[in-house]
Amino acid sequence: MEWFEEWFGEEYLQLYPHRDDAEAERVVALIAGVVGLRPGCRVLDVACGAGRHARALRRAGARCVGLDL
């Protein structure tokens, strides 16, 4: 098993239960307000993990691509 499979498996989800889609929506709303995110803008989510923020960005109207290991 690769280190990232072990580290970001079930234990990660148990350690950080607050890191869910609702939290991602709040973070994206904050970022969108600061940077002036507009529908159709392009966003690259580097180190996207499971893609929580990428999905929230897409729901906010961004054209988002996520990249991870």
C-alpha cells in the first residue's frame, strides 16, 4: 500500500469528520468573496484530495479541474 493510501484512508475521515462538503462550501464562499469568483472562471485545485473543494467550486459556477497524486 502506498503511503498516501494509508494516510488518507478511513482513519483520515475519522480524524477530520468536519472536513466535509458543507465545510468546503463555506471555504469556497469565503474565497469567492475575496477573489471575486465569477461563473465560468477557470480554477485549478492543486492537491485536491477527494475533490470536496473542486465540487463546491463547480457548484459555484467555476470551471474547475482538480489535480492530486
